[in-house]
Amino acid sequence: MARNCGYGPKNCGTRTTGILMMVVGVLIFLIFVPRWVWTSALGVCLISVGWLMWRFGGR
């Protein structure tokens, strides 16, 4: 059987969700950095959690 996303078909959703979280985190961070500190912190948290899901979600 073919392996999707490199780690099997069940883990493709986790990796995709991780990538989406990183993209949303970067957008929030870039848009709201000059305005609000808490939204910048939210962006950094989304990037971090998204990276962890992308990196370790396939195992």
C-alpha cells in the first residue's frame, strides 16, 4: 500500500493540521505584532504547536 504524507494515511491529517496552524500563526504574528502583544503571543503559540504536530504527529 502507498504511504501518504510519509508516515501512513492516518497521520496525514495531523501533518496537514500542523502546517495550517503554522501558517495561521505566522499570519497572526505578522499582522498584529505592532498592535497587540497577546495576539503576537497567540501567533507564536500556534506556530510552536503546529510545528510539534507536524514534526511528531506521524509517529
